[in-house]
Amino acid sequence: MPASASPRRDELLERAYRYALEHGVADLSLRPLAAAVGSSPRVLLFLFGSKAGLVQALLARARQDELALLDRARATGAGQRDLATVASELWDWLAAEEHRSLLKLWVEGYARSLIDSDGPWAGFATATVSDWLDLLGEATGDIAERTLMLGVLRGALLDLLATGDLERVSAAVNRQLALIGAAG
């Protein structure tokens, strides 16, 4: 990424982010993106350094939204609540229809990070795991319990995004939350 940001770069990043939420980033082509955001491929390359730099900026922008969610969860007193309560609130956010495009982009970035560990996706999956484990850690210090809950939420999210079956997937998450609540 370039050393300094500019208002034009910020504006195009926001437009490109909205485009990426709808179209994804794995097969991102600069020409259609540039046309959609009112720019040119040359300008995008100038502002972001390369296509990889643009992808990194888009993933960083998506992560900003993820971190904003985590900050809202913290602000509501995550440290005061048990793991089942925190996870239930997280699931409510993950399951909301209005977050589907962001979460599809997150899954895309997460999967590509696992495959292309040296490319623009590098570190994305690891960083998001740490972010979520930190938030869940405010409810419990047990790393195994946090990891299990993160696995349940992540697996349920993948299933929900694949099938759209909110009722079935939420019932499974709620059953696991009840088990954790009963054990606590």
C-alpha cells in the first residue's frame, strides 16, 4: 500500500468495498471494478500500488467492520457475561441477513488466506481467529472452551451461508449454547 492515504483513495476504497461485498475479491478484475467505482485501472493501480495492494486494502476494510462488531460486543459488557451469553449475541449478529455479504467476503478472505499464505491474503485467517478468541476470552479464560465455541460459530456460519437455513442452524447453535451454559 502507498505510504500515505488521500481522500480520493479513501473514496475509491469505500466504493470498491461495496463492489467487493457484492462480487467478492477472489476473481477480482480491475476493469469491471474500475468502471463500477468511477475510476480507471491505472488510477486504482497508482493509488493502491498493485492489484494485491488493492485486495489487501479491501480485506483490511472488511476487517474494520469485523472489529467494529467486536468493539460493540465489548461495549455491552462482554467481560461481565458468561461464554454462552457472549456467543449467543455473536450468533445473533452473524445470523442477521444484513451481514451476509460481509460474511461471504470474510469467508472468501479466510479461505484464500489458508491457500495463498504469501499473497495479499496472508495472515487474514490468523488475525481473525485471534480477534474472536480475544473477545470470547473476555467471558472465559479457558482457551479450549473458547476454541470450541469459535469452531461452533464458524461452522454454523459456513452452514448458514451455504444453505440459508437459519432455523435449523440456529437450533444447532442454541443447543450447543445450552450445553455450555449447563456446564458453566
